[in-house]
Amino acid sequence: MGLILSIDVGTTNIKAALVDEAGRLCGDARNVGTNIEGDASGRAEHDPHKLHAALFEVCRQAIGDRGADVELLSLTSYQFGLVLADKDGAPLTKISTFVDTTAQSHHPRFLEAIGDIDAMYRRTGCPPIFQYPANRLHHIRATHPEIAERTAHVLDSKAYLMHLLTGEYFTDYSTANSLGCLGIDGHWDTATIETTGFEPRQFPRVLNGFTDRVPLAPAVCRELGLREGTAISAGLYDGAALAAAMTGFEPGIGVGNFGTSGMFREPTDVPIEDLEGGLIQSCLLRPGRFFTGSGINNCTIATNMLLAILGLDLNYLREKELSVPGSHGIMTFPYFTGERDKLIGNIGTGMVFGLGVASTRDDLARSFLEGVAFSYLLVKSRLDPDDETTQFRLGGGGTANLPWMQIMADTLNLPICLTQNPEMGIIGAASLARHGEGDDLLAASRDIMRDAHVVEPIEKNVHIYEEIADRYFSVRDSLREPLLARRGLGPIKRFKAKHAPRPLPLVREGW
């Protein structure tokens, strides 16, 4: 096979590059910004017309004069995107992103309409948090019925872009899963969709991202200088593309990203439930194969807040060991954009406990970094209560902060395997398109990670963080009522973490 044009659509930019058979980029990746448009209402959206223009511009830049050498395209994109389109494919809304909070206050109404929330979780593998577009769809039906009535197509970010490229409405299982409306069996979940006020027929066709390909529209081939009949791989969402490059979905190896937001996931053969905690999502890669864990809303968001508050330069956090493990008793709960579980969820906000007259700037700074590490530990403890994970592989801009990565290794008690390659999404998307699923993908990922830097946990720090974690999570468990009180809401039943996840049934009862 010749070159693959690999495209990585993120929330802040679109990247594209030509990738050869060895998984190497042919030249630098090209990058076109995709600014999120927002305001005080909580709106955080992409303009679909600007995203359209950016997609074709970055593809033209990456292809250059080598269109005849391109044999296949691959595309990975972000989860939680939602755009509604009319019968002609014209967007009726902008594309909402995971940081959009306009439907946040509507979430209790959506859950009330669902009724049996646990049953929805069991059917879809998606915990009942407000970020899922199922909640936004219910909100749109309630507040903008005129838009809902004109809607012919309910699309995630990938389905919108694939329609631009192929003229067809399709997505892959992993991206579709993030709508909160896809069953763990791979079919659209009728009960959830009908509760939102829409219909399954309005949703795109779902393809196997490891194997399925669709031809580009002839007009697109001509515009980009590609051979007619060139196809595009259905692919996986961006976090799974990262895992394809870094682990090849190797059992026992955790994988994540560490950027504005984060992720801790592992491949599983069955979905995992976390009914009481509501944190674990079983993301369907294909029927019978899951990428299980959770996203983490606040990673470098925490350092951006810290630098703004303290007036520091980023190098200050990267070039020294701040304070001591435990930050002399200061605990930061970095939920600046909420968090993805039942306890904190959409009522979360940033909190600092333990400040005293002897506290220093370095104590406060380290506590912010530790708070993010504890967010990863929470996911790991729910996903892997028996500590069977042997290594955690991380990519993303935040991994350049090596003192922070040492805190991560010590807190998780895992070797942290780092890649400083900023284009792992592009490489992973190309690997999926070229190798599919199985031994070839695993071999490619091992080759990619051969020279990665490994941060080993420091034993004495591990013991300190094990003791601190018990106190940290005890405080966290007590936060829900004051968070509700801050919003003028009464106390409700407190949700407690479930320590032993168990497999969900793959076949619905009664089928």
C-alpha cells in the first residue's frame, strides 16, 4: 500500500499528514485552527462551515502534489460532538463540543424523562452525565422545537465530516457511542433516542472502524487531486486512534492522553458497569470489543488556571520539584469544568482545602498537579480494582512536564511510558487504516513506542500517596452537598463509589 492521508480533527485544530508504510510522516503535519466559539451562556461550538473549510484546506496542504501516491484516507475526530442537519444536509445548529454547558441545567429533566437511569446505562455503556449529546437532544426538543421539526439527520462530528467527503451519512462505533444513544450491541438504542424526541432513522449508519471503507465523492477526489475511487477508512475516535498507535489495544496496558482534557482506558472484551459512581464508560470499538474507562475533564486546564492566578510562567512548573508529596496538607479538587461522574458531574467547581499561614506558592502549585493525578487514580481504581494494569502509556502536550509525570507515576503506582511525538493521533489513525485489528496493529504500536521515555514510580512516594489517597477521596465523597448548596439546591442521595466493577450482559434481557 502507498501513502495514507491521515486526518486528526480536534477541538482546537485539524491536523493532516501523509503517512508511509512504516508509519512515518512524510514531512511535517499540517495544521489549521478550529476555534471554539463560546460565550457566557456556556456555549462552546464549532461553526460547521468553518470546520468544512478547514478540513479541505488542511487536506490540500498535506497532499501537495502527491495526490497520485495516496491510496487511502483515514480520519479520527473528537467525541461528544453534535450537529443537526436538514434533509439537504445543511446544518441547522453548530457543532457542540464536550465543554459546551448550555444543556447542563437541563440534565435533571432528561434523567426524569429517561426514568430507569441504570437501565439506560446498562443498554448503552454510557454513564448518565450531562455531556452526552442525548441530553442536548432532549434540551433542543424542549427549547427549540422548530429546529427539531426540521431535523432530518442527527450527526456526531465524524458523521458530519464523512458526509462532506463521501456524500454518505456514516460514523464508526466508537464515535457514535459518545452520543449516548448507541447500544452495547452496536444498534441505535430506540428507547433512549425516542425519549430525546428524535427517531433512530435520523441517525447515521454505523460502520466497523477497523475494516470498513467508503469511496470519496468524485468531486472531492478532483478537488483534492486524488485518484477517482480513493476510499476513506471509517476509523475510530481520537482517543482510540491514540491507543492504536501506543498500545495496539494490548491487554493489561492502560492508555491515555494528557492535554486540555485527559483519558484513562483499557481494552476489554465486555462492558464494565459503575452504576453507583457513574464514571466508567464502556466505549464500543466494534461488537464484542470495548475501550473502557473514562475521560477526565480537567488536565492542563488546571495548570492554565494556576498560572493565571499566580502569574507564573509554564517553565516554573516544569523545571523544579514543587513542595513535597502531599503539598503539606493542601488538597486541590480541580473540577473547573465539572467532572464525568455522578458525585461531581455538572455541579463541580474548583476547590482548595488546607491552606494555612505557612502554606507556600509551591505547596499550592503542587496540589493542583496532584489533584489531576488523583482524578486519574479514581478512574483506575474503578476500572482496575485488582491492580492488574502493568503500565500506563500517555501522550499529549501535558506530558512534557516531567515533574508532573513523576507525580502521576507515584500516585498511580505505575510506570508511565511517554511519547513526545505530537502526532500520535495521525499515526494511530493511519495504523488502523493500514493494519485493521490484530497482530499487525500490535506489532506496529510496539515499534512506534520502542524508544519511549519511561518514568518509574518512586517507592517512598508511592506509600505517601497511598495514605493521602484515602483522605483525599474521603473529602471528595463529602463534597456533593456543599456543591448543591452553592447552587441553592437541596441535598439529595449521595452516590458512593463502587469498588468492584462487573461485566455487563452483552445481550439485552428479553431479546
